[in-house]
Amino acid sequence: MEIQYLGHSAFAVRLGSGRRLAIDPFLTGNPKAAATPADLEDCDTVLVTHDHGDHLGDAFPLCKKTGATLVAMFEVAENAAAEGVKTEPMGVGGAVALGDLVVNMVNAQHSAASGHAAGFVLEAEGRNLYFAGDTGLFGDMRLIGEIWPLDLAVLPVGDRFTMGPKLAARAVEFLGPEHVIPCHYGTFSLLRPDASEFVTRVGNRAKVHALTPGESLSL
């Protein structure tokens, strides 16, 4: 399994079967993007945590062009379906089985243009991957880590609109993942420029991978 960081909060996940997923594919207009929408045309599933532009990004046109399935909060999925996109609508607490992948939608503390922001826990190949989306710290992160022992947590650390280094490091304590990838920093001037303080605060509680856009982590 390979998790590729595409910049900001955009990721691609390649499963051992060869199947590829896209998460929050904000590429067009992303100054840190390490890919174009054309580079994701082999993805059969696109997951969107919420419909702010820096997460929804290219999701609708990508799905319309390729026939990929959009997985998102009900209201976001309804908007996509109105544009002819194939969707799997979800709500917090729900799970959807998509072949060799189970998508669990979990809470996030953040605003959204439609519905509510969310995170995802992906179950695939015996591993659990948590993509928090945009969120503040919340106590039920402990439950996420208890229900799904996490191989990986992808957490925002850029501050102002999400957790900063201090609260994101506490999230690592709550979640207990083996590996962590920080994201949502350095893209715009209002965000922290790097993840160095987060890395320091986490210390040896988890293996932190501050990937540069385009880099991948293999699990």
C-alpha cells in the first residue's frame, strides 16, 4: 500500500491490488500541487471530507470525466449527483463497503459549505488509515483510535483554520497511530509554513513523515 502526498490536503492511495483512490483532490489552483487532475484519472474512487474549495477541488470534474465514484457527506453527494456524478452518500457513523475497501465516516470539528465536515477511516488490506480532513481537536479521537487501531493518521497542522502543532500533537496522543503524515500547512500565507514544530512535539510517540508534495509512504 502506498500513500502519496499531492500537496495541501490532497492524497492518492494505491492499494496492493493496484486500485487507486484520491482524497480531497485540490490540484487546480493549488500552489503546492504535485499532480494534475489528469494524473488521477486512474482513480476509481474519490473521497471528499467537506466542500470547501481547498478540499473539494477537482473532485466533481474528475469523477464526471472518468466515471469514478464520489464518496462524501450526503449533501455534498447530492450536489455532485445533480451534476451527473456517480456517488456514495454517507453520514458520520456510517460505513460503506466498496470492494476491497471499507470507508468509515467519522466526525470532524470544522465548517462546510454543505452538510458537515467529516473525516474518513479507511480499512484495506488489514490496515486502518485515518484521514482527519480539516478539524480541531476533539475528545472522541480517543474512540477512533480504540475502534480502529491506526496504522496511519493524516492530520492537519497548519493552525488558524484547523489544529496547530500543539493540538495536533495531542491528537496523536489520543489516536495512538503508528505513523503520522502532517498536512494542510505551507500552502497559503495564513497557514504555518512547515511542520517542524509538530514533528518536535510528537517526538517518539509516532513515526512522523513530513512528506514533500509528490513523496510517498509505503505501508
